[in-house]
Amino acid sequence: MTAPVLRTREGAVLPLAVGRFVDPHAAEATVLDCADGPVLDVGCGPGRHVLALARRGVMALGVDVTPAAVHLARQRGAMVIERSVFDRVPGAGRWRSALLLDGNVGIGGDAVALLRRVRALLHPRGRALVEVDGPGHPTLTTQVRVESGPDVGPWFPWALVGVDGVAALAERAGLAESARWREGGRWFVRLDRAAASTATNASP
């Protein structure tokens, strides 16, 4: 079976690491260490982070639009709802952490709009924990489709966010980058709501 990939309109081919979608990758432990509860996992898929946090005693809820992924997550015992993060989400304004891993900062094709929505869902002292592409990778809006051998899906809007460009996007969304790190060949950033609010209040 051919491994699925994401192809952009520009012709770039991005691997889909579907092998890690069911169980957490070792690199993600550093992200979960930063996740104060309650945690909202945006684009949770089969719920691996929700389950991993539950094993740590951290309350977490996953949100995903894919029925099959939500069904699998629930079968595994994860608390997951089937809907868009842009629809009504329980606990708005009370989530201490939000996860945007596996490229999910690209959901909807507008990273600023997504980060603004996440900010609205966060507690005033909450943070977003975001996986981004490494240094030198572009930050842009595009369209992508899933390809697996002869099977080709429809085009849909997506955003690519590199670590070099994430701080500017976060600022436009009312968040502030407070940390970035590399683990297991992957890049992550922490975007704080409180830090952005403090900077705004200190501006002349």
C-alpha cells in the first residue's frame, strides 16, 4: 500500500506520518509536559494526545471534523466531539492549553484566523502549543490534497507555517511566542495569551 502524502497546488509533496496518528511520538512528550489542563486538542484525529493526557491525570477534550477519526477515538475511550473548532466548543474561555500538532495550524488555510479562534477559546492565562515547520520553510496559504497511489482526494485550503514566520502570525492573532524548541526532528512553539495581553497593555 502506498503511503499517503499531501500535495500542494505548487507541486510540493509533504509526507503524512500516519504511523504516529494512533500512538504518541516520543518527541510529543515535551509538548504534553507544557500542557496545563484542561486541554483542547484541535484536529485530534484518533485521540492519541487526549488519551496520553488522561493517563497523566490531565483533563482533555479532542475536536475533529472527520467522522471516522472521531469514531475511532471514542472506541479507544477518548473524549472527542465531532465538529469544527470554528463552531461552538464547550468551555470557551476556560481552556488552559490548546494543541495544534501534526500541522493542524494549517486547518482552514488561514493560520491567523485559526489562532484567533484558539485565543478566544483559551483562558486569559492560557497557551497554544503548536507544531510548525523548521527553519527555512515558508509560511504561506495554499491548497492541498491527499494522495495515496492512484487514489486522489479533493483540493482543500491549508496553511503552511514555518518557525521563522510563526511569531508574526501569532502577534496578529493576539498571542505571543514565549518558547520554541526542536525535539526528534520536529519543531514546536508555545504561544501565550497573557504575554500578548501584557505587551498590548504596555504599549503607548
